[in-house]
Amino acid sequence: MKMRSFLLLLVMGLVLAVLAACGPDREEEAAPTPAEGETEGEVTEAEKPDTLTMWVNDEDAQLDAYEEITERFTEETGINVDITPFSMLDQTDALSLDAASGGGPDLFFQPNDRMGDIYLQGLAAELELTEEQLEGYPEGAITALSYEGAQLGIPAVIETYGLMYNTELVEEAPATIEELEQIAEELTNASADEYGFLMEGTNFYYLYPFLEAYGGYVFNQDADGVYDIEDIGLANEGATEGAELIQSWFEAGYLPQGITGDIMNGLFEDGKVGAVVTGPWNIPNYSAALGDNLAVAPLPTIDGENMASFSGVKGWLVNEYSENIEWATELALFITNPENALTYFEVAGELPARTDVEIDDELRAGLVEQAEYAVPMPNIPAMSQVWDPMEDAFEFISQGQDAQEVLEEAVDQIKEQIQLSEGAN
């Protein structure tokens, strides 16, 4: 009997040993005990790498900015920074192939709407940041670079849209939606291609704030910010009211059928439109066409409340397979601190994702203000199934079809596509 018990214990021990050997490769290493005089979590001099590597989006202005900023990091820490130009849109594909074998950088750069895929692929390290380290970053920008409670990135750039207007036609920015409609009534002469205001009236990216203002939403979120993909609020009473507002503008002739971004931009640059809803990417061309007559403001209010435009947040992520996760995190925090965020704006022209940086640029100041009310686009994979059905829905709404029925059909289609995409995975 004792021999059988002994043999059973021996077999169990062997099984446990095999299971341990087959466990995940990325086991947590025991944290080193802080040396005398050091604080918990402090990166020690002995841990410094000679070089950190980062993939920077391959645009000249962005590369120039980060060359300048990383030189400061090297001066301060003694660590060299090796920059590789690499299209932001191609980085995750390369990482998924090469990162596990050591082929990726320490830092890479991504927009918030890719966080879900990045998390599910295990490409980014989960960051543990203190309140002090996160000070100065907007809460929404921090949340945008997280996924289901895991912080994956450090915000660098925030992007949203607002109201741009021609002061030769519109002396002051309309503060309310009623004032915007009054401008449309006074200035619109469709036969001469003249309009009070224009927007891409079937592009859900720009239409979202008008639905949200009355209570519409994409996916409901719980207290921890986790999205419920089965709870879609794009056909509720509020969303329908917002859609009917947009529909009324088509019916009144304020927005022409088939309006596109190219048509809108051309008419605005020709001085035939009082105001447009668009983003900072159009400022250079608008400014060249209108000169000092160009002005930028937040979106007008609805029922006394500021509208919540969609925001995009781009930031720095630490490679899960990096051998220098702590120092890569320090680099990400350094290149996005107030001083360097301002440098990046001055060189690259993109708005910093910080609340403690003063932007001395009248044209972009209105967008900075709008960014305070903006909400990040949902960063879950299911969001990719929203765009086409909603664009199709507003095509029908612009043609006069019943908004409630059309939105309900769009939501059904979104749910079906989500189910199909999850089945494929």
C-alpha cells in the first residue's frame, strides 16, 4: 500500500513538472530587490541598454521631430535611440511576424482603433503607470489606448474635427445649432453652388456627434469602460432624432445630395461656403486658399451642451517582446512630456495629447477646445463593422427614407457582421 502511494506521488510530480515545462514562454520574472537608496520600480543605472529602437511613421515632419526629441533623451540618459521610418499602418503586420523572434523595435506607434487587435495578438506590453506619470494626459486619451482595463499605450497625438469658417461670409462662429441653421438659411443658393455650411452628410465619422447629442451611442460601456457589442445605440430614440435633424438639412437644400469631402473642400476653398465641419488635415489647403479669412471654432452646441466629436488618439506602445520594457516606457513618457510634445507640434503640426501644453496657433486652438469634448472612437475590432452600414443608412436617410426604419436595419446588419467576423476568428 505504501509502495502504491509512493508511486502515485511520483507520477503526480512528473506530471506537474511536464506541465510547468509546457507553460507560457512569457513568465513573470521576480522583481529585483531595490538597492539601498533606490525606490520601488525605479530603473537602475545597471539596467540601461546602450540603444533603444523605435519605429516612427514614415512622414518627413514626424521623423524630423523625433530626431530632435530623441537627441534630448540621449543627452539626458546616455541611451542612444535608433529610429526606423516605418508606415504606421504596416507596423502591426510586421510585428505579428517578427516580434516574438526579436525582430521588432522597443517602441512602435499606433492609432487607438487598433488597440483591440493589438491586445488580442499580444503585441504590446501592459503598462503599469503611476498617477504622477499620467498627469497631463487627457483621461479620454489614456482610455483610448487601453483595452479592457489593460493600458497598452502612452498618448502622443489627439485628432478631432470642428467648425471651420470663412470670416468674409460668416463674421463670428455660430455658438448654437440654431445659429448654424440660420447661416444656412441666409447664405444657401444651391443653383449657384453657394451654401451656408457643408459637411459630409453620409459619413458617420462626422455625423456621430449629432446622434450622440440626443442620446445615441455606438456600443454601451460599463463602469470600467468595457464595450458591450450587443448593446448598440444607433437606432434608439436619440439617434433617430439626430438622424432626422441631418435629414431635415437635405430636405431644406442646406446639404446637397451626393456631397463628398472633395466637393465640400473645393467649394469652401473657392469662397462659396460659409462654414464646414472638418479636421486639421484640411487647414493647410484652406489657409492657402482663404488666407486670413479662415477661422476655426468648436462645433456649435445642441440644447446648451457641447457636441462630442469622435477623436482619434495615436500613441507609443512598448513591444511585448522587448528586452528593455522599463526603459522603453521611460522613452515613451519622455518624448510625450510637455516640452517635447510642444516641439512635436511645432515641427510636425499635430496636436499633442496633453492638457498642459499651450498651443500658440489660432487656427488649431478651436480644435484643441473641441478635443476637450471629444470621445475616442471605440477601439474594439467590432467597430470595423459599423462604418459601411451607417454610411449606407445615411445615403437612404438623405434621400428621404424613414430614419427609424433605416437605422434599425443598419443595426441589424452591424450585429450580423459582428457575428460573422467572430465566427471567422
